[in-house]
Amino acid sequence: MSVVKPIIIPYESKYAEETLEMWRNSKEQAIGQKEIHSFKNHVSFLNEILIKEYQVYLALIDGTVAGMIAFHDAEISQLYIHQDYQGMGIGKLLLKLAKEQAKESLQLYTFEVNKRAQFFYEKNGFEIIGSGYENEENLPDILYQWKKGEKEMKSEQQYYEEGQTIQVYMDGMSTLKEESFEVYNNFTLPNDGFVEELKKHSLHFLTITEDWCGDAMVINPVLRKLVEASGLEMRVALRDADTDLIDRHLTNGGRAIPMVLILNDQGEIVGKWGPRAPEVQEIVNKVRAALPDKDDPTFAEKQEAMFVDLREMYRTDSEIWGYVYESFKGTVAEIIGA
């Protein structure tokens, strides 16, 4: 389907049946149960009640109702997107309309089972302020609020869109560049069929990294080779340039890198990997265990020597590269069902 910019119009009753077909199908998809009201009663609700209490707008694509929103200056009552047009930014466009006309804040409910809606609202600046069963379906729901003027959280997809490609990033590295390219040029992808399988899926990857990181020195080149061979794209977010991102993806409470986020074609996180393959983590644990206590006067010197030795191992040991590949492959394979 080609991407066409939707036309936003005030609701007209001639679109009632089409709007409700979209609404009911989208809702059933989201919560896993059919609409409890008859179609006839639903039409009456839309045309006689909802449009009197709320502003109702439709998003049309080539004359088809692709989405709808009902809101007033403090609340969003309904927001649904046609199943065939989800992931195209229509929901964000309709949400923007409501935000522009809000006085100070907007509140809305969504079903607890609707994880996709929760991701969407949180990505667009809404925060959870309550929960309950405030609905006819008697399902647990979540109360969200958005406040005008508050900084909205940048999504992982936005970080991806703003990031450098892994190719540009590696070309511009100021530290460990030579070592990174040595890994990249010498690592050979296994002939295991995974590249061909990965080509069938619309994934993209965001690595949170820094060029001084020894683990990134081996991991980024290995993953770059896999992603390139699969015809996909990998981009880079620098950890220390904006720690808001890494703080959402901590490892045991720490900002360990690299952390690789795996996103689908709708910009949603479907998985993540890092900061090390389990086998590599075991090697690091053994090396660290041999260090003296931190209050030992030789600790700093021996720790630095440990880092030098690890970097050399990462640079030259193809078994390490294989551990990285197989671990990352396992994570992605679970996501795509390979």
C-alpha cells in the first residue's frame, strides 16, 4: 500500500456506517472481544449523543475512513484507526488536533489489555494517573493524562530517525576505529540461512553505544555485517549525548553498552539485546574475579591492564565474534519465529 497523507474533516453522518465498521473492527482487534452494542444502537450513539458532547473528526484516505477521534478540551473519548492503516501516523495526527484545542490537559481511558495503545499514548506524552473498571466491557482500564507545555518523551523510533547509520558512525569514529574495522573486515557470516530468513522481515536496529567502549568495538561490526547482508538498516544513538534513552534500558541498574534495540516497521520495540553475549560475560566475570580488591594500591593499574587484554581478545579472537553473532541471532530468531 502506498503511503498517502490523510485528509482530516469534521464528522459527517454520511460516513456513519463506514466509521462504525472501522471502529468496531479496530476495537475487537485491540481487546479481543466483540462490541456489546448492536450496530443500530451504535449508529444512534454516534449520531445523537457523541457528536453533541464531543468534537468528532475523521481521517480519510482516498475517500475511505481510516481513523476517527472524539474529544473536547479536557478529554479524548474515542480514538480508533482502521486496521489497514495503522502505523502510518494517522493516530498521531488526530491526537495533535486534540492537543491543539486542549485547555490545560487531556485525559483518556484505554484498556489494560491494549498494549499497543499504551505504547502509543506513552510515546506521545501521556502518563498513567489511575486505573479501574470504568467501562461497559468490565475490563481493567488505565487512565492517562497529558499536560500542555510538558516536554514529550522522545520515542526510540525518533532516536532511530535522528541517528547516524552504522556505516557513517564507524567511518567517523575517533577511538578504536582501526580495531572495529579489523573485526568487521575479518568476521565471516556463517552459512546458516539466517540472512535469507531475516530478509523476509521488516526490522530495523538502533545501537546505543560510544566509540571508546571495548564491547562495542566487537559487537557493532559483527551486527553491522549481519544487518547489511540482510538488506536492513542499523543506526546509532550515542549514550552520553542523551542519557534519557539508555535510562529506559538499564542493565542491572547500570548504563551498560552497547544496547541494541530491535524495532518493527511501525517503530515499536519488539526486542533488545546487550550488552554482551552470555559466553563473553562469563569470560569477563572470570577476568574480573582475578583483580585485587578496590582498596588495593595496584587495583587501578591491573584493571587497566585487564581492559587492554580484553580489547586485544575482542580484536583477534574469532570465537568471541561467533558468540556475539549466535547470541544476537537467537534473540532475533525468537522475534521473527525462525
